[in-house]
Amino acid sequence: MVLDRHTRGTTYYENNYIVRNVESMYHNFNVTAQYNIKLTPQILSHGVRNLILNNPIFTVNYFKGNDPNPLIFDYTVKPIEKIQYNDIVEFETINHEFNEQTLKSLNLKRFKLNDQNILWKLYIYEFKDIQYVSFCCDHVLFDANGASAFHEDLLKEISNLKNKSLDILDEIFNYENDKNDLASLPETTDKLTNLFSILYSWTNLQIWSDLLPNYITNFFYKNFHNIDFEKIQLFTNKMIQRRTDVNYRMVTLTNNESRNLLKKLRERNTTFTPYFSAIVCELLQLKVFPYIDGEKLIKLTVVVSGRRYYPELKNQLKYNFCVSSCWMYIKPFKKLFDTITNIGNNLKYDITTRKPFQYVGLLNYIDIPKLILGRIGSYERSTIEVSNIGSFNFETNDGLKISELWFSQDIGHSGHFVFSITSTSTGSLHMVVSSLVDCEDIYNPNTNVKVMDEFSTALKSRLLHAIDDEL
């Protein structure tokens, strides 16, 4: 019998990811860490056990009720019966550093709902004496900040265990044996906060306009945002499908490079995300679009976290869903820093008004399966999604630390080009460029080089030098 404190129903925003799971429209996201200590099965089995007893979200699956239709949301969130070590940890020896092929293989991992298996796993890739520890999970559990928090909490557990003589635990968790020691499931974000509450005000005109017929939406943008969809078309390529094949490229700035860049950005009164987003828009227009669709309007989406509003709830929101997206249209431009300023102002406005989070609240009032499945066969992707989960300083008092972090994800139906960014305070700034396979075999006829390769090469150079070129 499952205790009441270990079970609950689903939220409307979890239902969104349930649809994506059962309809094979999103595989997983993953955050990979490089620790400065070698992780053995012995220390891992004990460390993970301690972590999940304190954080029961890592023991759950989403179990279906009596209705056989998987899109009827009669799911119950509750712990599975038991967790074996081999169910959640997999070691693999690779003959190269952590790279694009590793990310592509990670993206093939899938997790099954309504099943006596958990919705996450640790994949530990070993190359020579280096370990890359990938936490991979279904998005229904939480957002990517939760995955980075997993590494932080695991590091603390390892610090407590590193000097102990330990045997490997074959069974990590058994609900009947452990239920009295298992912490209570935390309240969900919608119960803890008003983050997703809808405010019926003028700021919601744009929100509600997205649910209206196209001719009304077009009127709104033409008259309030100076965007005429009849004069400039939005970039489109392939229609949305259930399953997507994704390719990955990695762009890295060293710690010194990123520190110097951030210093210059502060001097220009801006930050990395609008700078990065504007450069990505610029380079896609120059390096990719001419060989696909020509010069086009870009729909830019930037993921933002709502945890910033509730610092007092840091621990309760750590393994919760707290994100939404700011989005805006970017016309072809010549002046980079005008676009950086425009993007920055849009982000500031959305963060101040909390408008993006009200979009999540709308999920409570609409037919989620109809919304998501209605996109299949359409061109409703954003052109670009930028998800920067930030820079982290994960270090314990005894010197254990996470030196490098990488963040990657499936594209699903979110965008044609998705950029996932993270770093540590002492490591490199890692940017993962995800693109649909549709773009993979497009070559620049003048160089016979793939346009996405040219784009990725130009991205690092432009990031480092545009700040000086534009002065």
C-alpha cells in the first residue's frame, strides 16, 4: 500500500509532457557532468540511494487509471515497487571524448510511462581516465535545472561517502522496506506558487491573440509590432512529425574566453543570452537560410525559469517544473547591437510581467492532446529555441567539484534549431547546437561544406569577435 504522502494526481503542465511521451514527440533531455573524482559502482549505489530517499520524485512513474485511452489524464504519480542498481546506472567505454555522436546516442533513450521502471537513468561514458556522467530523463519529471541539481546533490552524497569502505548495493530501493524513510513528495509548482496564474489584463491581449484566427493575429502583429506576415514570410522547412531525427554539434568557449566575453558584455550593459540569440539569428540568415528558403522572418524562443521569483522556495522548487518561453519575431537586420538591445528589452519585459508563465497556465483550460496533435503536419515550430540554464559552481568543502557541464535535449516540435547552453564557474561554456536532420545534407555549393558545419564554425568566431567589431 502506497502512503498518501507518496502519491498525487498530475498537473496540467505534466499532462503536456505525458502527451509528448505517449505520442513519441519528445524523447528526453540530459545534463552531463565531469566530476573530479572517479565514480565507482560502490559509491554510486549508496550515493544514489541516499539521494532518492531524500527526493522521492526519483522513485516515481506515472501510472494509468482505468481508462484505456492514454490521453485521458487519470494518471497517478507514485513510487515504483523497487529499483535495481543496473536499472539506473550503465557504464560504457568509448574511444573518444564526449562528443556529438554521444549526444545523438543519448537522444535515442526513451522512458515508458505506466511501467515499473523509473523515468531517468545515469549513463557513464569512460574515455581513458575521464568519466562523463550523463543524467538522462523524461521531461515529465521536471525541467533541466532539476537535472543540474541532481549532479549537485549527488556530489554532496559522494563527498559524505568517499572515505567509507562500501559494498555495491544491487537493490537501491524497495518501497515496502523504505517507505517510512522516504521523504514526502513535494508540492507541485502550481500549489506552491502563483507562477502560472493568469492575470486578465491588457498584457494578456497577446496571449489570447494566439488562440484567435490567423487574420486577427496578423492584424495584431502588424499594428502593434510592425510585423507584416504578408510582406515577409516566417522561416519554415519540414512539417512537424511525431518522431524527429536530430543532429548535434558542440561549440565551446574556454573559461578565459567566456570570462572575457561576459566582462565586455557587462560593459555594454547587456548579457550573454540576448547577445547569443542575436548572433544565432544573424548567422542563420547568412550561412543556412540562403540554401533552404532564402531570407525569412525568424521566430525566436528563449526559455526562462520562474525560480527567480521565489528564492525562499529554492529547495521545494528544485525538482519541479518552473519554466516557460519568451518569444519574439526577428526580421532580417544589419545592426547587430540594435537587435541585441531589442531581444534584451523583450526578455526584461516578459520577465517583469511574467507573461510567458501565463501561457503555461492556459494549459489548464484547453484540450492539451488536441493542441499538441494538431501541430502534426503543420509548420508551427519556432525557428530558434535558446535554452541557457546558466553557470553553476558545484563544489564541496573537501574539494570535490564538477568541472564541466553539458546540456542537450531532443527537439520534439519546439524548433528547427535548438541551442542548449550551460557552464561551470571554472570550466568551459558549452553550447549544443541541435538541428533537424532535414538540414544535415545541405551543402554550400561554393565550398562543398555542410551549411550546418559552416554555421557552427562561424558561431564561435562571431561570439568572440562581434563584441569588438561592433564598438
